[in-house]
Amino acid sequence: MTSVKDVPADLLIAELARYIRENVPQVKPPVWAPFVKTGANKERPPMTQDWWYVRAASLMRKLYLYGPVGVGSLRTAYGYRAKIGDKTRPERTRKAGGAIIRKLLQQLEQAGFVAKTKGGRVLTPEGKSLVDRLAAKIARDLAKARPELAKYLAPPKE
């Protein structure tokens, strides 16, 4: 069976974001979303209108691969390298803001895709099923578009 690791991340995230935008009414950007920066290193808000759904899809993929995870480790994953002063001082890592991540996780919980556990948040069986289904669809589309990839996406022979 095709898993999330078998398909390119950018294609999966784009397809999952489109699905969330069209079919999940619980996930909606708050009123402050068009004005907020996604990190202290950014000078402007995101330029794309659907960035909220893309971040939700990215969170679901990270939960699928690395769950259970907490908000702190997700802040680290979405963090950045900060330049400090002149050219001689080394960069250091900074965590991303937590408000966007927390709000998205709460919305995904309301939608039934994410659940809280003692170790952090994990995808529910419904969330895993959705991600698996979309990954399989992307794999089929890739195999049709590029037949030479079909042998890598086929299930192993036993």
C-alpha cells in the first residue's frame, strides 16, 4: 500500500490543503490571519490567500510522520535560523510562534482529524485514512503521468 513517504511532500500538502479548504468547514482562518506574520523573521504576512489551509495540511503530514508531537516540537519544526548582529557571529535557531499552530490543532481536533494524548497530539484513524487515501490518489496520478514510476509505487511481490 502507498504511504505518505512514497509521494512527494509538496504534492501531498497541496492536495490535502485543497481537500481541507473544500470539505472541512471546521478549519477556517481566524479574522487575524490575513495580517499575522508566520514568524519573527518575516517582514510581511504570507502572500497566498490559502496559507492557513496549507499550514493545516503540513501539520497533518507532520503528525502522520512524527506523532505524537507537542506544540513545542512543532514550533521548533517551523522555526528558522536567526542572524545576530554582524557577519562574525554565528546564527542561532529560533522557534516559530505558537498561536497559529495551537489554533490549527484545535480546529483539526474539532474536525475529528487530531486527538490529544499524554505524549502529544496524534492523528485519529479518520485523519490517517484521509492522508493515506490522498497519498494513494497522488501515487496513481504519478504512475499515469510517468509510467516509469509505476514499479516503485506497486506493492512488493511476496
